[in-house]
Amino acid sequence: MQVYTYSEARQKLAMVLNQAESTGKVLIRRKDGRTFALVPEQIAPSPLDVPTIKASISTKEIVDIIRKGRQKEKLPEKVTGT
């Protein structure tokens, strides 16, 4: 893990950011001895980012399946004893 002084980090910010990205963490030390960790943020993938599949189905077939699924089923009428 690389440690930079505050002045070095300020002068070479782009390099420090690249180093943090490649190694996962960079430390920056101030004159008073306090140390700060620079860690790249982990970006969560989109839940909509799903792998594709190869399927031999036409657009018309897909639309027909969706329409069929959206059709409301008719429920049997209730029979009353009166």
C-alpha cells in the first residue's frame, strides 16, 4: 500500500487516484501525523443488467405470450342457495 504526503497527493492527484483504483487503497499522511485512506467507491451493478440468452422465438410469439398473460381469466359466477 502506497503512502503519500498531503503535498504529494495534492500535486499528483490523478496519479494517486489511479493508484488507489489499481491497488484498492492509498494512504495520505498530513504533517500532524494523521492518516487518511483513499479507497475507490464500489459501484453496484444495475439489477436490470442481466445476461442475454439466445432464443429462437419471434417478436410476434413474444407479443402473443405477453398478451395471453395479461388477459383476465373469467372467474366462475358464485352460486347462491336462494
